[in-house]
Amino acid sequence: MKNILATESLRGRMGAVNWTAVALGLSMVGSALWGVWATDKLLALDKREVVTVQLSRIMGDFIEAEARAGRPPEETKMRVQAYLQAVEASVEHLGREGRTVLVAEAVVAGSTPDLTEAVRADVARRVGAIPDARR
């Protein structure tokens, strides 16, 4: 009988495997791994700090200062674009640090920390301290 098993083809030996049970087992392992991953992501979201930033105030102050500066339109346009990019990069940086940033004007009530001045300082650093960017 030992010779028969030794000479039996691989296909013949694999035919005895219950493929439904294998698929079910792989599905269970995959579901367990997905559950671990999803739980980790949900717990990470729970640890995020929610903050507000008054973007309209930051941008309004800058636009007002630019309007008073009397620069040529091309230069003003370039400065506004650079400022917008710096604001976007600063807010994205807060997100990468584990914070959820809400626009303060959209928040009705709450006690979330306001990081407007921190963003304003970061934007000034990124843009190279554009003069007259604040009242």
C-alpha cells in the first residue's frame, strides 16, 4: 500500500482536499486581519485632537494689507498665490500631526483649541515673513 501512495500523482492526492473548507479558513483569517486593521484605524481616529482655525480672518487680514500696499496687480497676484499655498501647507501640517482642523467660522459652539495664531505664524515663516500681512 505504501508503494501505491508514493506513486500516486500530486493531482490525485490534492483531490482529497476539501476546497470549501480551505476557502472558508482563508476567509476567516482574512476577516480577522481586516478586523485588527480596522480597529487600529478607529482607535487612531479617537486619539486625534480637534482644533479650529479662523481662515477667513487670516486671509482677510492678508488681502486687506495687500490692497493697502498699492503693488502692481501681477505682484499682488503672485503674493496671494504664495500666501494661499502657505496657508494650505500649514493646515495640512496640522493634519499630519494628528489634528482634525475645523474652520472656526463653521463651528457653532464648543471648546476646541483655536490655532489661528499658530497657523498665521507658520504661514509667515513659510512665505518668508511677507510684510504687512497683518493689521
